[in-house]
Amino acid sequence: MSLYTNYISEIENRKKEGLKPKPIEDGTLLKEIILQIKDENNTYRTDSLNFLIYNTIPGTTTAAVVKSKFLKEIITKKIVVKEIEPKFAYELLSHMKGGPSIEVLLDLALGENKSIALEAAEVLKTQVFLYEIDISRLEKAYSKGNKIAEDIIKSYSEAEFFTKLPEIEEEIKVVTYVAAEGDISTDLLSPGNQAHSRSDRELHGKCMISEEAQLEIRKLQKENPDKRVMIVSEKGTMGVGSSRMSGVNNVALWTGVQASPYVPFVNSAEKKVYLGSGATVSYDKLVISPGIDLKFNSVNGYSPEAQSIMPHAWKSGTQVQLLKNQVKGMKKGGTFVMVPPPNPYRCPPGPYERISMIAHQFKKTNPTAKIVVLDPKNKFSKQGLFMEGWQKHYPGMIEWISADTHGGIKKINTSTMEFETDLDTFKADAASVIPAQQAGRIAMNAGVNKGDWCPIVPASMQSQADENIYVLGDASIAKSMPKSGFSANSQAKVAANHIRGSLTGSKVFTPRFANTCWSLVATNDGIKVGANYDAKPDKINKTSGFISKTGEDSNLRKATYEESIGWYSGITSDMFS
């Protein structure tokens, strides 16, 4: 496994503990990430950009060395990364604060390119963590008559790094939280018996005071969004040096304000959204539709690396094209293996419609091909309709095998293209694996999830964790409602109705939900399933439903297909016009 794959696995394990990805310190890992950024067709490129920009620790780590040198290459235009223009690269260097970033800024400021030197000098004037060797470089350049070095030294002598800081707020409102009564030590904030976790700030933060105290602090933040929480003690003594330092870290973790914008998260206490551009957006009410993330390790042998060999094609990007190429390029008479996901997942009929579309392609260009479906479930959405259609349009081509029949997928071997089950080992010429799913990362960062998904208030789609955040679509626990585009659109209207009422005092109408899922089995052979729902106190409840029937005539099936085209045109107009 690569360092990147190991890092992704670590992220999945940390999610189970309610922890965000650990900041990257290892330069070798970051080099691997940068290689993926340079490859514009790399499956992991978007995530790699986010890890570089937002999750690489500054300072003097080996990762900071690698990041600084990469940003220097962008500024000097040795490489081009369209998402990181030179101006943004300077901004990122300015947030790294010292060590290798200063070395790079001095290289640029004292270099031959005048325009680059001037821009680098302006960034250097804001930095304070310079070592003796850095000052010596400036002195040496100044002694040789370098005007930019003179300008930087003059700026430092006038303390512009301090005097040109943004003005602080005229008034800072606080609400106090009494940590304890009586004589206490800073060891309460960072217990010595938990010293082993101090290098992992977020993990160590879980030991501050007590879980009850942490919940009370979060409650204070939500109840007082315009105030800062100040932790105080009746009287106290300082502990040893380590507890003082990490104790302050823990207080900052729980009650501090984000110092740098280059950390992607939703701060629900501040009621701000931090954007990838570095900007922030304040909100009174926030609607998020986080979508899904894939749990690669849910299938033994599958990984982020394996998706380039056995594409899931369940999220946008290069995956869909990769799957299309594999289907079209599979050898004559070969075997295509698909592993659908376990419940719950995005678009319940989706894997089986995809099987239909692959069979449709094979029927035209590879009629002796076989499709084997190794399902982790014993039944699936519209099963009777799909299986009737497969027999009618693609007789003998598709073999669906239930979990009870194959006994479970024990292991996937991407190098041999083999799927090991209790029933048999299946050899594929091309394959698609769709792993288990969970709410998208922003939901986890916002803290509105409970486990893999996000509990909501059925009548409003408000998060159960934060009444000012509304969670729509695939990420929400909507009980009877499937994870579909139609569902998300319906939920959005319920949320909008509630937000309007909350902000204006107008009437909030009784929530009603609806969903229909259309699928295409073959040309002009459309099938559908749908339902209407209302909101009970504890769940979204199905009140009525409908589904296509087996044996329907071709005219009705064609009309169902045409109905789906009309729906798509209508919903896109509804959302974007």
C-alpha cells in the first residue's frame, strides 16, 4: 500500500472516533500527494489539492519543506497548477509562518526576477519567525547594496509586522465557563496521564476537563453565538511546563477562533462557513447537501488505488469515463463483475440500471459477454422489474447472485482481477466495485453526523445537532425516503418553507414529501417506483406508493421513459432557472 492509501485508511479510522484528518507532517507523503496534483487526470487530484492547501502542518516539518518548495515552483512558473496561481501561492506561504517558508521567500526576494522579488518582500514583511541564518542572508544582501533587502530590514526596524496587523475588534463579548471550584492545576486542562496523545491535538482535546464539561462549553457557544467562551477557575496553580502548553492548546481548540482561513470546516459556534478560497460567509440559517463519501475499506482488497482498476463511478470526475472505456474495451466473450453497495446508499436502483446499460452496450458490441453481480444484499429496489427486463432483453447474459448464495465477498485481488467468495472465486476481465457510503466530509466537519449519516428533524430537515443547520439529500437520515435527487429537491422545499417561517414569522405549512425513481432497462423500456410521505415526530413516514408492474405493454413502458425525460427537464429548470 502507498503512503497515501495508508493516510486515507487512517482518516477512515479517525472518523469512527469523531476526529478530523490528522495534519500532514511527513514530507514523503506530501511528495506523493503533489505527484497526484501534477497529474490532471489523477482520480485523487481534488482530495490531494485539499490536503496540500488545508491539511499540511506549517512550521519546520519535512512536509512544510516540500510544500514550500512546491509553492516556489508555482511562483517561478516552473510548473502550472490552475487552482493555485502565484498570488495564491504567496498567500499560502504567508500562513506557514517560519522555517522553510522563510527560506523560500528569501530566495524569491533576493533573486533576479524584480517583480517576484517585490511581491515576496511584501510577504516577508509580515513574518516574524526568522532564524539567525535568515537575518544573516538579509544583512549580507544589504551590505552588497540590495535595495529590497534594505526595504525589508527597514520594515522590521519599524515593526510593521505588528503595526500593520488588522485592527482588533472594539468590543469582544464573553461568556464565562467555570472550569472548577477550589484550587486546581492546569493538569485539569491537559492530564499528565494522557500525555501520550499530546502530539495529536484534536485527540488530546477530548481529555480536557471532562466530556460533560465539553458538552456544556458547546452548549454555551450555541446559546451565545455573538460571544466568546472564556474558561476561568476560582483559583488555581500552574502545572508542569507540558501541561501548561498543551492545556492552552486544548482551551484554544475548544473555545478559540480560527486564525487561518486555510482549514476547511464549518464552525457552527461562530455560524460561519469557511470557503476553499479562504473567504468566510456568516449565516443565520445554513442549508447543506453534503452528498456522499465512499468507504473504500468496506470491501476487503478495495482502496482508493483500486478504483483506477475497478472503478466505482459513483462520484463525478474521471471515474465514469474510466468505466465507459473498460466496458467498451473488454475482450470479446469476457466477464464483467459488479459489486453493488450495501444499504443505505445513493440511488437504490442505480447499480441495477447501470447493469442494464452495460448489458445494452454488450448486446451491440460484445454479445457473448457475461455480467456477474455479486450483491452484498439479498434483494434490491425494483428487483422483479429489472430481472424480468434482463431476461427479456439480455437473456443468459446477466447472473445476479445474492449474499446468501455467495456467502459474502472475502477478498478482492486487483492484480489478478479475482473476487473470492464462499461460493467460488470469480475471475473478471473488467469490473466495477461500489463500496459502502457515508455522509460527505463537510457534514463530519460540521459535527452534524451521528455515525455515517446525519439525523434530522423530520418536519423541517433541521439537523438534530444544530437547529440552524439543515441537512438535505443523500447525507440525511430520512428513514423511508430513498437517497435520490427527487427526494433532495422535495426536502429542499420543506426546509425553505421552515426557514422562511423561522426568519419572518410567517406561516409554516404542513410538510409533505414526494419521490419518484425512474430507471431505463433498455431502449424505451422505462420503469419507476415512487411514494408520498409526511413527517412524524421521529421519522419521515411513507403514506402511499406506486411501482411499475411486470408484464406491462411496450407503449406504457415507453411513456414511463418519456415521463422521466420530462421530469429531468422540469427539475433542472426548478433548481437553476
